[in-house]
Amino acid sequence: MKTALKIFGFCVTLIFCFGFGFAWRNIRHWEPVDKDALARLFSSQPTQSPEQIFRDSYNKILADYERPIVPKDLKYAGMEGLMDAMGDPHTMFLPPADAKEFSTETKAKLAGGIGAKLQQDALGAKTGRVFEGGPAYAAGMRDGDVITSVDGKSVAGMRLDDIVSKIKGEAGTTVKLLVVRVGDPTPKPYTIKRQEITIPTVDSNYLTPSGVGYMTVSSFSEPTAEQFDAELAKLEKHQLKGLVIDLRYNPGGLLESAREMLSRFVDSKLVVKMKFREGNEEVAKTYPGLVHDFNYPVVILVNEDSASAAEIFAGALRDYKLVTLVGSHTYGKASVQNVWPLTDGSSAKITIARYYLPSGQDIGRKLDEYGEFKTGGLDPDIRVDMDGFDQNLTLGVPARDPQLQKAIDYILSRQR
């Protein structure tokens, strides 16, 4: 009995000392004891989870911040901070407008447009390219035309994005444009019915007198492989001495699209090996039965803005010794992302794996302590550096494009 009383007394003393020590800071400063903290200390309730802390903080800001806060803005800021915490430039939160634009890029489809790629111009918007088969082309508009008015209102001096938003609209509706053409002083009106536009990601040109086919691939989107086939068929109506595929400034896109394109070159071959978080691996291979007979040399142009699927396409073909790379080193994006759509139209783009080329090469970009490029990407077989500030530089024109000219020279040297 005496032993039990001693143990009880010891426990009471221990609890008193612990409680007194906990409260001593408040007593010393003549402050009331923090009852909530003391209650949490002796409570049997578990510590709040990160999700609960975030939710409580979110609600507290909405309720007590010195000015009203738009809940959506706070939520999006939280999502952006969550993604930024990964330290990965390719893991990001896309608000609804950005998510919609990203979807348009990957699908290469525009819900309601006139079928033209526009550029900023002092008078309004200049058509850098009018898509064949689109409503603007059918109406008579051509490359180089300048749109000065939309639905009777001048667009001179407006931001390009604002002009584009005025021209876009629901498919089936019409837009009235006033257009100026070089060499014609009289503006011409056009009434164009908007329609769903499949955006060209592949373009081609037969270069004379060299006899070389030149093809640009601006991104790897859903229709890219089909567009590649169509443009290649146009070029092969000529007796090609070689083909130049221009992937400069191609940011990449869909792995599946690059896989389909590679299937035109190799049958049932490895495209990439992907390594995931838990150490498991997946491989992607080309599809059987789609190989085209390229009975001429193929050169691929690359630069530091060639990334992702563009690097997979160029790197895999070089691994199989089917192409020569000309230009400067590529970006070095060796990660794979999945896009998860969220309920309000926004999206989360998250890195899920790293990829390796058929040779096993990891082309991941590495930076020095100052954030400058150190290693990574694909090094070209023939390096040709260009001055981006050269006023005479015009991509796609051999006489004004040193990398393209070097590619042509290399192809012609193979003919001898």
C-alpha cells in the first residue's frame, strides 16, 4: 500500500513540475497561460495533417485578412506555390485559360478561327501564314496581308493577343476584316465564317536549285504524323536529293506523336525507356508496318530551343544512325509529364518519370551555380552557331540561314 502511495505521489509531483515548467514563461511575464496550447499538449487528438493545416490557413485568410480575398485567386496561388515547391520547371499549375491553350496546342485544333497565324504589325496584325483549306485562304487572304480593322473597329496599335481574341469566335459565326496587301493601296473587306481549325504543325518547301526537300515541324501534336505524311508526299513528287527536317524552336509536345513519326523510319524499335519513382520501368516502341523508304540522306536541324519530344525524335534517329544533326546543342529536357484536368477547367502538369534514349543516354539539362547551361541535350554532329541578332538572318532561306545551308551542303556532298 505504501509503495502504491509513493508511486502515486511521484506521478502527481511529475505532472505538477511539468505543468509548472510549461507555464513558467507566461508566469514570468505576468501573462495568462496559453490554454489552447496546454489543451493540445494533454489532448489525445492527433496532430493536424498537412491538408488540415492548409485548409485552416486558407479559411483563416478568407475570414480575417484586412481586405476581401477572391477564393479562386487564393486557391490558384496555393496550387502554384505547391507546384513551385518541387523545384521542377516542368511541373506546373495551369489556370483554366492556360489549360485551354495547352490543350489547343497538343490537339492542334482551334474551336473557332479564320485559319491564319498572325504577327504583330504597326497597322494591326500581319498574316505570317494563311492555312490552305482554311476559311481565310478560301476567302482570298494570303501570307503577308495586314488586318487593320475587325468588325468595323480599327486594331492599329493594339496588342496582338487582343486582336486575336476579337477575331476568334464561335464556329459558324462571321467576322468582318479590313485587309491591306503589299503593293495595293486600297484596303479590301473580307467577311469570313469562323470554323474549327486544324493548326498545321508541319510545313514544307522544295528548295531549288539544290533539289533538297525542306520540312519544318513546329511541335509534336495529335495531327503531326498525318501532316508529316502529307507534306512528305508533296516533296517526293520531286526527285529529292535529300531531306532537311527543321526542329529548331520546336518545344516538343506529345511522346505519342514522336513515336508515330519515328514509326516512319524504324519498325518495332525502342523509342525511349522511362524510369518511374519506385524504380519500375516502361518502354515505348515504334509501331510495325509504317516504315517509309527514305532512299536519300536525312538531316535534322536543332538548336537550344529544340526540346522534349523533338529531342526524342532527333536523338532516337541518330542512335539508329539514320540522320545527321546540324546546328547547336538542344535544350535537354529528359522528363515525362502527365496532365491531370481539375474540376474547374484548370490542370496540373506533373513530372512522373525520366526518359532515356535507345542508347541509354540521359540528356537531362544541368546548370552551373549561376543557372547557366553546363551540360545536357543533344550535341549536333555538325555544329553551326548563329547570331540571333543578325538582321540578315531568315530561317528557311538558305542564303540567310547558315545552319540550313550547311545541311544542304552536307547532303549534296553525299551525292558525289
